Amino acid sequence: MIRSGVMRGMARAGLTFAAELTLSSGRRADLLGLSKAGHITIVEIKSSVTDFRTDEKWEEYKSFCDQFYFATHPDVPLDIFPDDEGLIVADAHGCEIVRDAQPLKLAAPIRKAITLQVARTSANRLHQIALHNREPGKVLANEFLAPDK
């Protein structure tokens, strides 16, 4: 529910997301968004007080983005989240940015590596969907397989 709301709401601001993206550190970002300008936003989803309090890794994500947000739902008390971090409240239909994220400075080589990783991961996910959702013995649509003319 939180993930869907964040993705819907932030899409209105021009962000597209890859969910559950593993970073080079081995940590997996709940949502990694790319803006049209190439800025990277990571959203860490917290569905309960316990979920937030038991997480000791969230600060590591800040080395991989230009903006970092926590996202939660309306039933989680907002005062548990650090005052100096971005905060989003979401439901299944959209989201509201309660507090803007602090701008971070992402190094160009890291930005390029993450952008390429998002592209490759997303393309691989689409490839897997295409392979596993077709009827046995059928080929993908001709427009995807036709040689260049």
C-alpha cells in the first residue's frame, strides 16, 4: 500500500521508480526513483514503529542518492522519524510529502553506476515478464523481434 501510494504520488512529480533494487553495498533500497534530470531519490518504507526502530541500516542509503525519504502510512506516528530526514505519508492511492528531503551531493561515477544498474535491472525484469507471460510455443510480438530494416 505504501509503495503503491509513493509511486503514484511521486510519478506526478516526474519520478519513475525501481522497487527492491540491490545497491553495490549489498543493501536493498525499497524504492529508487529517477527524475527526468537524472537525480536519484531513495525511499525507505516503514510500516510500523517496530519496523523503524529495528532498522539500523537506513543511513547507508544516503551515499547512493540525491534525496532520501522515509515513507509510512497515516497510522504510524510521525514523531518517530528524524526531523532532518525527508518524510512521506502514503496510502494506496497517493502520497503527501510532509517534510522535504535534505539535498545530498552524489558523485558522478556513483550516479552513472546506479543509473546503469536501474536500466539493466528494469530491462531484465521486463525481459523475464515477456518470457514467462507468453503462451508456450509463441514468440514475442514481431515488432520486438523483427530485424532492423
